[in-house]
Amino acid sequence: MRDMKELLAKQSAEIARLKQMHNMNFDDQLSELFPDVAENHWAYEYVTKIAGNGIVEGYPDGLFKGDRMMTRYEFAAIVYRMMQLVKGAND
């Protein structure tokens, strides 16, 4: 468990560094919960924060469905939303 916490801390630091590097307007305080993402799941923090910042929206039934494969359309939507967070992004 300690290894997982250390890994999570390293990942969080790296994400913060990347956000700063790319001038991303990402609010760490925003989060959105999905009933199918358990609080003890390793990706819980990441999923809730990217959803809270509008990068992912989940499905119409309110679920995240993290166990299924992502389509190219879903990936394109995520990339587009991320680009919109970068200062000075344009079409």
C-alpha cells in the first residue's frame, strides 16, 4: 500500500509539472463523481478531477465505464477538450 501511495504522489507531482509546463487552466478543486468508480480505485482521483474540469463527461446513464475500451471518437473529444484548457489554444 505504501508503494501505491508513493507512486500516486509521484504521478500527482508529474501531472502538476506538466500542467504548469503547458499553461493548463485545470482546477484541482473541481471533481465529479461516478457511481461505478470506487473511492479506493487507483484512478479515482484522476477520473473525478478530469470529469470535474469537463475533460470527460461519462455516459448518459451517469457511469464512467472505465473497464471498457475507449473509441477513437471518445479519444478525439478528450484531446479537443484538453486543447481548450491550454491558454491560447485555437481551432
